[in-house]
Amino acid sequence: MKIVVIGHGMVGHKFLESLADLAAGSLQGAEVTVLCEEPRAAYDRVHLSEFFAGKSADDLSVVEPGFFERTGFSLRLAARAAHIERRTNTVTTVDGETFTYDKLVLATGSNPFVPPVPGRDRKDCFVYRTIEDLEAMTECGARSKSGVVVGGGLLGLECAKALRDMGLETHVVEFAPRLMAVQVDEGGGRVLRHKIEAMGLHVHTSRNTVEIVDGREARHRMVFADGSHLETDMIVFSAGIRPRDELARQSLLAVGARGGIAIDSHCRTSDRNVYAVGECAAWNDQTFGLVAPGYDMARVAAKHIAGDAEATFAGADMSTKLKLMGVDVASIGDAQGKTAHCRSYQYVDEVKQVYKKIVVSADGKQLLGAVLVGNADEYGTLLQMALNGITLPPEPEFLILPSSDGKAKPGLGVDALPDSAQICSCNNVSKGQIGAAVGQGVCTIGEMKACTKAGATCGGCVPLVTQVMKAEMAKRGMAVNNNLCEHFAYSRQELYHLVRVGQVKTFDELLAKHGKGLGCDVCKPTAASILASVWNDFVLKKDLASLQDSNDYFLGNIQKDGTYSVVPRMAGGEVTPDGLIAVGQVAKKYGLYTKVTGGQRVDLFGARVEQLPLIWEELIAAGFESGHAYGKSLRTVKSCVGSTWCRYGVGDSVGLAVELENRYKGLRAPHKIKFGVSGCTRECAEAQGKDIGIIATEKGWNLYVCGNGGMKPRHAELFASDLNKEELVRLIDRVLMFYVRTADRLQRTSTWRENLEGGLAYLQDVVLNDSLGLCAELEAQMQHVVDTYQCEWKTAVTDPEVRKRFRSFVNSEQVDETVVFVKERGQIRPAFAEERELASTSTLDA
Amino acid sequence: MPHVTDTPTATATLVCAAADILPNTGVCARVGGRHIAVFRVVDAAGQDRWHAIDNIDPKNGASVLSRGLVGNLGDDVVVASPLYKHHFVLATGACLENAEWSVQAHPVEVRDGQVWVSLAGA
């Protein structure tokens, strides 16, 4: 069977994924060709604004790497379909190439609607849809002071955020009397407007633009029907979308009353062999501008083509919950209360700027709709009630009223939900599917996202997914067990809290108060790390030494033959010629192997235990300190050349890197921490792959967080921009201390962030808005660590008690004969077993 | 299977003072030409318990077991190899993760604050 797909956006790609999943049966050997108009494969248009937060077009791709190679589907980019000839089942592209089909699928999406205003085609007026649009906006933004978004709906407000992040004085101009007029009612619209204005954006409602002409103080002057005007340097139209049904009209397929390619419940057009899915399709004269219904249609069309005659699309629930510029907004069902005889309950808090409304049926038993602005905590519960027809409790107002006496709100135990209840609408994941994943061992949100995709797209359902997951785990008798090990019935985060609050200073005390047994190789280093983060005592102090992993005990990295590597700190990757010479001389004297690390410093290998203090003494004399390469601690702050020397640099990346490394050296954490500082957007220090990444712009420093390399690399995300050094350091102090306090044992920042309920927005709330009231404490704790820093090597070599421990044998000065080196490329390396047998003159018993 | 005797043999070697070993850590001693890991473990009642096993990790031949973290897994008092964290029962030398990596356990006794080690079944 030959299948041709016109359009490769999110829904087009979902169709391909669904086809691939259906593999066998009537689709065996199907030849699939995809014609994509844009020069790039499908990307996440829902999260387009993240492009301005540093995500690249590649980062936004929704195509799994290797998808086309694996499936054998053929993707043609920059290949716009121009003409469909249904009599001969052919599609012709603008370049004249033709393709024949047995089945044709149209996934052509929408065009942004631009009101027919004279002047809309002027230079520096844009629409907000493709990556090319965004690139053009970025270029214009760089030479503009102000910007206007025409359209105050979902997409318009996202776009306004993007303009604000670009540093422009931002205005939103809306034709209707309120913002988000479709999803939100008058009361909700009022609160939304207040909150957005509180962020420095200017909102103009009931404005009908009649023309755009040259401005006097800015590039454009927008003239409104009421005679007022607004001047601005840049205009972006985000006033709605219109389905792209031009190919349907050209080939005489039926279209809907308000446009869109008419489809039946199997997503078929008026031609049995042609389907339409996504924004371009009209079902019962309804078009759908959200991605979840489009995904539904894609799945139905794929199933139907594969022979499943029962596969149907029955409309979509347009409920949605999102966070716009930090404001929670949610809309469920009949939010405007249009159902005959319906009644509503409304709660308004003008101080906290919160608005909640529920719409109930005339008999008071069914929830018909809801609007939540400023706080959408009840969204999950209310949505499930509305979708599943669950009978309302006798006093439904308590669903939205704040609980005054600490009582839990009447909710919905998730147990009341049927297995078929759809929990994640973007990816169509049901309660039953979440339960199945739990049955296979999934027990964290991060794993659940990866395994079922629930919560992985818009993120709105994450709290409910978490609730369902925990309920399913409890049902299966899987205790939600975060216990560290058999000795402590607590998670690392809980232990941290116990240490701080109880002022616990030793492991023995911790074990006596909160644990049992003797401890083990899991809890001892964890306790050591916690004690170090809180009290920052010398790690080899008598009562802490026995808790340390070998690396931290000997302050080096143990290698496969029992020798250690030595890494002196070179903050920011900077070292003087004398420093290099000193390191070289030490390496030569002790016959060590030398190599430069990815962290921009020198590593020396082959040191036996008893040589370590001698090596350190010489390095300390040359002005070096421990590089903490062995610890779950700050490793390095990688830097690029920066503005001091580089012709492109706009910030002194090396200077900042040196300062930051010297500030945070010695911090101990749940896992290793790496920073990167780049002096310009070329990003030569690869800061976006680091736990803390910093990039210089002309306006200051941009801070990125939670990037990691390793087995599953993850890019850091933009956290805050245009910071000066003081602001930057303050935020880093808070983020790092919050990570230290709350992460699991051996959890990198990327996993920690993935598992934070509320994700990046939550982290920003805690750190930028101080939502937990912790910031002063976090900063004080970090300052304590900074103030009590001591170089561990220095302390170790000057303490005879500690120095005594650095011996291969307690009763002999003999050298460890199991350590055998051979030469390779002019340096030593540990001998392999075969080589050792040849070289050995040992007196070891057989 | 290694067998452990309670009394040191006639060839017991004096390796160090008890105070030379930090509580809940180990050191490596040369005994009769072999590398032996000697551990001082403080039990739940606060008493010192002494153990000795071979120091060489059979997994790859590095002489490192004395540098591992001690603790208990269930009823067994164990040390975890610093290289790969597999566990050795201090009383018997048995490796919990893979019997093929088990080592010998040796008799150790403390008399008048001095630590004596002999080799098992020599």
C-alpha cells in the first residue's frame, strides 16, 4: 500500500508514529512518503516560546532519533504539495515531482490569521508560527525597544512572554473585552489581566486596529477604531489560526461551514481514500486548535487505514491547564456557562488575585465546567469529575473554597476513577496504562514520563499522574519506599532535615537516634555528604573518616590497580607557566602518568597510597590545592577564552569562572557538580551541558540549570537572564543549596529536576519568588560552607594523625608489589594480568 | 571453603597496636609474605570486634580490601570492595555477590593492646 502524507508537523508525525506502531497486518510492506513544506522535520510548536529561552530548533524536534531509518518511511523536506489529482490518485509538488497514493493523509495544519489591516505587510511585522518566524523576530528584537502582540489568546500571551524575555517593552492588544476570551470568563479574565500587568506587560482590550502607519517615536503607529493609537518597533500577529484547506478546495473535497477539511468520525474526507487530521480538519464543522485532539485523530486515521473499522474520533474535550508567565490558568468544559439552566459558584480573592468558578447542572449533580485563574490546584479533580460524570458532593462549593480548618478538601480519591479515565490527554494515557507501568516496576515520575509519556508533553497532568501512580503502588502493596538502606527508614532528603534540625554531628549519633545496625557502604557516604554540607568539618576528622568512601578517605581517585590519581585545582582552567612546570616536575619525580581532563585541568596517575602526602606537599608548596576530583562535590567551572582576549567575547568568562570555582570549591552534594561559563552565544565552554551554565550577553549573564553529561545527557534550561554578578551568585547559592537539601542519594541535577513536581516553573518559584520562604536560609547555609572552606590536602599533610593512615602496609615500609607498570606512548600504565605474571618477582603464595 | 580457627597458630605475627587502627576501618598487613586486611569493627554494644581476610580483591588482583567501608547486611558484618563495592563477609571471607570471588579469612587476636594475625590453614 502506498501512503502519502502531506504535512509534517506534530500531528503529522504522531500519525507516522501510530502507523509504525501498527506495523504488521494489512500495513505490511506499506510505502510511506511524507511531504513537508518547512525545511525541517516536525518540532514542538506548543513549546515554541522555549526557543527564546535557549532551546534550539533541534531541541524542539519531536522526532525520535533514528525514526525514519528504523521505519523506512521517506521524509521529503522543503517539498510543498501544490496539487492533488484525485482521478489519478497523484500528488504533485511545487517542483513538479509526482507521487501516487493508495491512501492520502492531509495534515497541513493552519495559517496564522492576520486581520485585514492596512499596513500589516510592513517590514518588522511578523506572525508567530514557524522557527523561521522566531528567527526573524529575534533579529528584529535585537534592534527594537518595544513590541506589540495582536491577540490576547493562548498563543498571543505565550508570544508576549517571548517578547518580554527579549527585553522589550511589551503590549498585548486584544479585540475582545478580555484576554483568553474563549477559555476564561469575565471574572477570570479580570484576574488574569491584573497578574499579567503586574509583570510589567501592558494590556489593551476592546481594541480594534484599523491601520498601521509610520510612527513618530517608534517604527510603527497602530491606529484604533476609537481614535487612540499605540507606537511600537515590532508587531507580532497572533490573532488566531485558520485551517489550511487550500489543497482540499483545489481538489474539490468537502470543506466545513467555517473552513477546514470536512471529515467523518473515521477522519475520512469526502473521498474514501483521503484522510485529514489535526488543525486542518473540520469535524461537525468544528476545528480543533489544541494538539491533543489532533493526536487523537492521528491515531484514529492510522488505525482505520490499517483496517480497524471501529476506530472513531468523537470530538475532543477542550479543557486545558497551563502556566502563562507563571500564572496558572485552567478551563474545563462549559467554562462560559452556556448550558441551559446551569448555575455557578464563584470564589474571588482580590488580595491573592485568585479566581475560581465551577458550573454545575440545574439539578446540582453534574460538573459542567470550571475556570481557575491564579491557582489551578483542583484542576485534576474537577476535570475527572466533569469527564467521568461523577456525581458532585452535596456542597460542591467546598471544591473551590480554601479549607479554613486544615481539613482536606472533598476530592476524588483517584480510586473513584475508572481504568479508562484519560489522565494525560496530550498522549492519551489512561489510568489503566499508568497502573500497568507501575506493575512493571515504574515508581518515579521521571520513569513514568519516559515509559508511558504521561506528563511528558504539556506537563499539566503531572500532579494527577503522581497521585494515580502512588495509589497504584499502594494497591500493589509496593510501599512508596524511599528508604536509603536497611539501616535508615528515611530518604536522603529526610535525613538531611533530621541532621540539620537535630544538630546531629556524627554518624554514631544519627544511627542511635534514627537508625539501626552498623551502617553500610550506602548510608555511610550519604551521611558523610550530609554532615559535610551542613557542618563542613574536615572530612578525615576522627569521627568522620570511617564514613568515607576510599576516594574521599585518601583524597584521590582510586584506579583499577589500587593506585590513586591526583588532580590539583586549576580554577577556570587557568594556570601559570610556573604552575605547569611545578606539576610537570612533581609528575617526573614520582614517575606519574599525566593527562589533561575534560574539566580543563591536569590529572596525575599512578601514585601509591604512601606517596600521596609527599606529592601533595610539593603541589601545595607550588601554590596548588585539592581539586576535589574524588568527591561528590564541585568539580570544575569550565570556561572559554572570553572578552579578555577573544574577538567575540562580550563577558569575562574566565574571570567569572575563576571566582565561581573559588567560591564553591569544597561544597559537597548528592552527586558531582560541574559548571560552565561562556563569554558569548557561541558557547565554547558548553555551558548548556552543565549543572550550572552561564552565558554572557550584552545585557549581563544568563543562568541555565540542570544540564548533565554522562549516560543520558540533558541540556540545561534557561532559568533567569540579564543578571549582574551579585544576582547571579545569589541565585546559584539558592539553587545549589536547594539541590543539596532535597535530592536523592547520587541523583544528578537533571534527574532531580525531572522528578520535581512542577518542574522548572516550581524551581523558579522557590528560588526567584521565594515561594517556600527558604531563600534566606539557603543563602546563609551556602555562605557557611564558603566561610569554612579548608584545603583538605593541606589539612591532611599537616596533621600527623591523618598522615599516619597513608601507608600501604601497617607493619612494613615495603612497596606494594601488586602495583606493576609497563610503558606505553612514553608513559606508565598498569600492567595487564598477563604482563604482571611475566614481570612479577613477588613472594605471593599461589 | 575457608575455615576459621579461634586461636592463633604458632606462627602468629604481631602487626600493630590496636590503637593504630581507627574504629570501623581496616589496614593492610604483610603476614608470611601475604597481604592481609585487618579490620576493627565496633559492634552494637560498643565492643571492638577484630577480623582479618585476604587484602587482594580476586575480581581484578588489586590489593585494596582493607580500604573498603565496613558495615552489616542483615546478619553479616561485611566490607565492600572500594573498587566495585561487592561485599565480603568478614568472619568467613565469602563474597556475597559471587562465590568465585571469595577470599580466605584468618585468625586475629588482640592481646594487651597488640594485634596478632596468623594465616588460616597454612
